[in-house]
Amino acid sequence: MTNQCGIFVGRFNPFHNGHLQATKQILAQGDELIVAIGSTQESHTFQNPFTAGERILMIHNSLIEANLPLSKIIITSVPDIHRYSIWVKHLKSYCPPFTYAITNNELTKRLFFEAGVTVKPIGPFNRSELNGTRIRKLMLEGNQWKELVPLAVTKIIESIDGISRIRSISDSKIKC
Amino acid sequence: MTNQCGIFVGRFNPFHNGHLQATKQILAQGDELIVAIGSTQESHTFQNPFTAGERILMIHNSLIEANLPLSKIIITSVPDIHRYSIWVKHLKSYCPPFTYAITNNELTKRLFFEAGVTVKPIGPFNRSELNGTRIRKLMLEGNQWKELVPLAVTKIIESIDGISRIRSISDSKIKC
Amino acid sequence: MTNQCGIFVGRFNPFHNGHLQATKQILAQGDELIVAIGSTQESHTFQNPFTAGERILMIHNSLIEANLPLSKIIITSVPDIHRYSIWVKHLKSYCPPFTYAITNNELTKRLFFEAGVTVKPIGPFNRSELNGTRIRKLMLEGNQWKELVPLAVTKIIESIDGISRIRSISDSKIKC
Amino acid sequence: MTNQCGIFVGRFNPFHNGHLQATKQILAQGDELIVAIGSTQESHTFQNPFTAGERILMIHNSLIEANLPLSKIIITSVPDIHRYSIWVKHLKSYCPPFTYAITNNELTKRLFFEAGVTVKPIGPFNRSELNGTRIRKLMLEGNQWKELVPLAVTKIIESIDGISRIRSISDSKIKC
Amino acid sequence: MTNQCGIFVGRFNPFHNGHLQATKQILAQGDELIVAIGSTQESHTFQNPFTAGERILMIHNSLIEANLPLSKIIITSVPDIHRYSIWVKHLKSYCPPFTYAITNNELTKRLFFEAGVTVKPIGPFNRSELNGTRIRKLMLEGNQWKELVPLAVTKIIESIDGISRIRSISDSKIKC
Amino acid sequence: MTNQCGIFVGRFNPFHNGHLQATKQILAQGDELIVAIGSTQESHTFQNPFTAGERILMIHNSLIEANLPLSKIIITSVPDIHRYSIWVKHLKSYCPPFTYAITNNELTKRLFFEAGVTVKPIGPFNRSELNGTRIRKLMLEGNQWKELVPLAVTKIIESIDGISRIRSISDSKIKC
């Protein structure tokens, strides 16, 4: 990759239309993009119901569906290290070089700031409507969620019976 | 082991009369049984006050006290892996082969289901009375708990001054 | 070290005047002291905003500022092991030998008791005023906190812009 | 368990006739016994070809086959902690209480000695013939090994096609 | 992804012409492909000199350079779990679904076989010439290696001064 | 600490006269010093026979014995992270800020170089005579080693019967 390259860090549970809009906006600026999936060691929890593999496929297939140039986008998976002080360096080791980070989260901003990385806000989309927690709650409660995610994501969630999974997770809690 | 073999997964903090009844019922069907103790790396918390060794001894001594055939039962200890997606496989690596699992927990059921393992419900006992959380609360508050567990369990808890331990745990919290 | 040596376990986020008073009292008795910093793998959380290195420096500089005899004090750093049953042994492996422990925490007392270590209470200081959680809240809310910690600690927190860090932490939460 | 209780620590890859003889000797003295399987997180290596579950079953079935009193023997599984200084304490947390340890290994002896645990040598059997490394080499090279292990062990190794597994392990090495 | 999808597991230190040929052959069959990079937590060793991020970029850029259809290929990163018995399940959690695996390694074959996954050999290329260990030795000793890897890989290794890195690694060894 | 501050990274098994000379030289330049002990999670191996606590005490007592100014020296303990790419950042989180590093090791130099940290060589002492591996071999073989370490170190090694420990370690190998 050359020129400007942003890194967009999220957990993408699931990848939704807001993520897709932000991705399009960055590419529209002529930049390249790393989509870095965090907490990839986790799945089957309400916070992270989907496996790393399922989330990678959601993103890959959504990019194809949206006809975006795959040569300009790299999807990476970054397991948690549970050490904020070294998290940016950990992230860097799992990703190709980037020139700026994209986030609206205050702590993430702080960590990038302490590490000397430029931060840009995520491009404008309706965050009260398009956010992972809300979408997972809609799934849980049997409400409409499909219009909030790319069709490719809907297909994957259906193929793994993801709604049933989310309901099992919420009914109980075990240690594993 | 041959024929049908069930796996009964729990944390057994402590092993109580409900666990014992379920064990008897499975053996009465002619099946063999693996009693798999989970979260064995943990102790001295309200959720898991007892060490793996203490829990193993509780079960071993209760089985002898109840005159159950030890040749048909294997007790195993399974530390947490903190990865639901691979937990069933992790469990399998720590246990002899089994043909079905026994649980009432929705998430555990889901994980076994996704891994293709048959699940059976735990045999009928009074779960509102016989459950670990309730028994630990009775211990904590100085109420009657001894009639809810095998005598062998009472003896072990007394020998380690377990009630004092549970009270220390609840009064405070440190990181370790 | 010879004679009596106490171990004072804390997280020291930050090292405050109460910690300093307790330290002085132990030295005044003629004992030597190990100041063992716990949870050193953690930072940038509300519970543990400062890195191990920052906390070590706070203590080192406060001891110098207070003119205490450095030859009688050893500062050690002890990462969490997340296993209460072996925590005292883990602590011992990271520290020189000690003859007693200083703590007011019930669970810590219990763990030292089960391991056969004598426990003494922390010397009298005003714990409702001088405690880490309260001090971090004052920092967060923009209230007066500087008179509660040694001047050396104030200088370090200012040099790392620690108040901004605590505010970023509280505004958001990411997984790392 | 009451009275004297020994702990016999090994990796039992596989459980062989020497292990069985040592077990019999301890029971013959009237003692109880904990058979503690170490390195249970590992399998499919030349050092530890068998899973924890496979090793537990080998021991359980061998004890039954030899008509030994299961009420006097507890089999436990102890994953590695990779910290020698706290290993004895770690072992204790995974096992019921014991009064002495059985080992011929110099380092294990040293760790028990530093932890104040009495050590006894393993009862006399032909260690140049009966040792795990030699038996695994015989398996690898297609030589006679079955007379060196209990019949129950032979059956389990055959049922999992264990000889093929050992050969695959030795031909190659991957990281996992 | 639909239809047949192979998974090609390697450490890709570096991605070389043999890997590229194998990739082309699988795509030529009409299959889709997951390129799964293993041991991604490791770098700066002779076995794994490059970080995950560097290896991802080598593969991504080589695929573009070779004009291969990115929509049919997913690059994933899989950290070691150090547990062979559950490694295939771990791999699956980090990757989209696949229908067969591609490897020549005996142990990997065995693990896939025990997990019920079909294995195909890597398409014919000159493995005595094109293998990672040999290429790293050539780099170390100052011999010709550039013709053995895609041009894109050469560029990345030069941009990170990778040859100097490999020489530093080989001259010494520290613990980290 | 102010002005120039070096960090001297080693495993200090044991702290020997070469380490002491290097320490003196740095202080003589007017700089402050962090003595960072690595691999502190390890002990009872031939590479790292001593616990973190034992090594800290060796250094603390040697500095006192040599009459060095304790206010200018901070001893820190840094467990391994097994990730070279982030090791410098990990080190920084466990230590107060430093302005340069002191090492002769090629890989350590490389890691500091990639992280942008200035490296200085360790001050001249006879490294073929004064090095940890050689000293441990002398201990093992019953040869003269005491003149190679500070008297304070000799006293600690004798008090823990360290020579016997090293011999037990070398005679055998277990997994823990």
C-alpha cells in the first residue's frame, strides 16, 4: 500500500451499514484502508456473538456486494492482549503500516494519541441507529434488523442460525 | 468405558444433593458417567470458593458414601479456556470419550449443539432449592445448608474452614 | 535484609499520603519494608490508570522526597496471576523474603492466613479520605486531589497529563 | 482420604507396567494414592502423544483391570504452569491433600524439598526397560511394546490408532 | 464463498514463488481459497522473522501483482494456541468455512484427519528449492534469494531492512 | 529522575562483578540508571536458576555494599511477553522513562533500533570471564565462583543453598 492508509478498528459484531458507509467514504478520499477486527479470540457472548471467521466473511462479502476495490482494502484480525499500554504496538504488529486511525471512541483516541498516531473521526452516519449493541438487541428481541446490515451479512447470519445463537447466549451464562 | 457414557459438566461449588441425585439416575439407566469439573483454575471467589482438589475430593468421597460403583464414574478437571467457540473440543481433550452431555444451561446446550453432541436434561430434582448459588448464600448468611449436601461434603468444608473462607471472599475484593 | 521485614501490598494508583504514612510507621518500628505493587500488567483503566513504571517512579520519588532510607525499602512489581489459591506463593517468587504482611483487606488477610503468613493492619490514617478510588474520582471530577498525595506524585501525574488520561478512560470502554 | 496419602506425579504417556507396580506397592503399604497426570494441556507431541482424556482412561481402566480398590485412588489432571517456583503450590490446588510425594526425578525432588514436602523414591521396577521414552520409541520403530503396558492401555492405544499418531508426530513438526 | 473452498495453512516467512504457484493452481481448479497465516504472534526469530502485518502485506501485494481475483481469496491470521488436540477447531474459529485443507506436512495431515477434514497435497513445485528455511538461510548468508519470491515481497523486505533483521536475530538470542 | 537515564537490561542470574562495574561506570558519568531484570517469571532452570525476588535482593544488597547512591538507581522486574515485535513497548510499560539503553546483544540492539531507542555498549569489563553462563557452570562443577560476584550475592546464594538447586536442575528436567 502507498500514500495515505487509514485503519478502522472495530469488533464488527456484525458489520453494519454504518461501517460500510465509513469504508466507502475513506476510499472515496483516495485512501487505502485496513479494517482491523478486534477481540477475535471471542465469540458466543452478547458483546461478540460471532467468530473471527464469521466476521471476516461478513466484511469480505459485503465489500464484494458493494463493488468496492478489494485491492485497496485489507481485513485483519487482532486478538485482545488485555494491556492498554501496549495495545497500539500490538495492533501494529498484526497489521500492515497505516498513516492514521479512524475512531470515535475516547479511550482508543487516547491510546493512539499517547502512541503518536493521528486520529480521524468516523465519517458521519446515524450512530444512534447504526450501532452494534442496538442491532444485537433488535436480533435478540425479534425486531427488524436486516435493513441495518448489508444483504451479505444477513445471509451469513441466517446460514449459521445466528439469531438462535444470540438468544442462547442471553438466556444463560457459563464459564469456559 | 463402553456403551453409553454421559458427561455431566458443572463447577460443583459445592457438590450437592441435586448433583448426587442426577448421578444416581444416570447410573440407574445403566450408563457410565464422566463428572467434569469446570473452572478448575479458579478458587476463593464467591462463584468458585473451592479449589479443584477440594471439589474432586468432595465428589470422590460423596460417591463412596453413596455406595456408587466407582468403576463406572470418572471425575475430570477442566480449566477454563475463555473461548466458547472451541470449548467443546477443549472439554473433549480433557475427558475420555462420551456419547451425550447432560445440562440444563442454554448456552452450554448451544455449544454442544453446534459441535454435534446430543444433550439430555439433568434428571428432575428441586433446582430452586438445590443450586450452588443458593447454597453459597446460605453459607454466607449463617443459615442451614448442611442438609442440602452429602455428609462427605460437609466434612470437607468443615476441615478447611470453608465458611470463614466464603465470608472473607464476600467482604472484599482484590486483584490477583 | 535482616530482622523483621514487612510486605505492603497495594496497587498504588496513585501512591498517596496514607501509603506514605504507613511506610513511615513501619520504618519507625525499625523494620524493613517491601512495597509490592500489584496488577502491574494493567494500566489505562479507572481501577489502574497508571503503568507499572509510572507507579514505581511515584513511590521511588516520594520516598526520596520524604527523606526515607532507601536501603531499608525495596519496591517490587507483581503482575496478576488470576489464581487466588497460589497468589501468596506467586507474590513470594517476585519479592525478597518477608516476615509479615500489612493489609486491611479481608480476602488478602485470608490468603495470607491460609498460607501461614502473619498479617498486621495498616497503620492508622484516615482511610475514608485517603483511598485510591476516592482520589481517582476527585481527579475525574476536577476536584482538589493534590493535597492527598506527595508532591513527587503530583509532578509525575502532571508530566504524563494523567488527569486527561483518567477522563478518556471513563468516557468509554474498549476491549484490548 | 485419611492417614497417609502419597502423590505420584508423572505424564503417563502411556501408563505402563512400572507405573502399575509402583501403584500396587503404595496401596500394599496401606496408603492412599493420588495419581497426578502432568502436562495435560499437551498432546500429539513425541513427549506427550496422548490427550489428558486418553491418559485418564488408560489409568482408570488399568486400575480396574488390576482389581485395585478405586476408593483408595484419585486420578487428577494438572496442566503445566511454566513456573517452577510455584509449581508445588499449583499442584496442590489441583489435587486433594497429600502427605508425601513419590518421584525419582532430581528437580521434582528439589521443588518438593523447597516446599517442605517429604519425598519417597518410586518402588523398585526395571526403569531401563520400563520408561515412557523407551516405550514410545519402540512404538515408533515398530518394535514390541505391548508387554510393557497393561492390556487396558493397549486397547485404548489401538482404538485411537495411537501408533499412527506417533509416527505422524515424528515425521514432522508444525507450530500450533 | 460458495462451492469448494480450500485452506492453505503456512507461516509464509516469506510468501515465496512456490506458495504463489500453489495458489494459482487452486484458483485454476475453480475453487476459492483461504490463505491462513499461522504463528502470527511471533516475529523477529529465525523461524518467523516477519510480523503478521508484514506477512499479510506480502501476500496481499503478491496476489495483486499476479493479477489474481481477490474476491476468491481470503487472507487470515491465526495465532498459535499450543494445543495440537484442539488446533483444527481453533483454526476454524479464525477462518471462514472451508471444504478441504492443503498441506504436505505429516502432523498437520494427522490433525486434519483426526478432525475429519479432507486433505489435499500442495500442487507440484520444486520444494527443495522453494522452501522458507532455505530462503531465510540464503538471506542470512548474503546469497541470491530475490528470484525465489514475488517482486512485491522483495519490495517489502527491502522497505523494512529485513535482511539486517534476520542477521541480528541469528547473531544472538534473548528472552522476551 | 531527570537528565540522562540509562536502562540496563539483563537476567542477572546472578548479578556479577561485571554488572556492578557497568553500573558504577554509568553512575560515574552522572547518569541515572534503571536495572531491568528480565525473564522474572522463570526460576529453577539452568538459564534462570534464581527467582525474581532473589535477583532483586542480590542487586539491592550489592548496591548497598558498594556504597552506590540508591536514589539514582531503580530496580525493576520485567516478565517475558514472548513477542519480540512489542517487547520494547512492554519493557517501557514496566519501567520509568529512560533516554538510552545499554546492551551488547545484537537482537536487543535491533529491537531498540526498530523502536527508535538509542543503544550504548556495556562498559568494558572482561566478558569472557564475567558472564552468567560461565559462572553458573563453575557453580555446577564445584569450581571457584565467589570472586566473580559481589559478597552480598554470595551470601544470598548460600542462604538459599543455591548451588544444590543448580545441581538438581541440571540432573533432570520436568515439565511444570
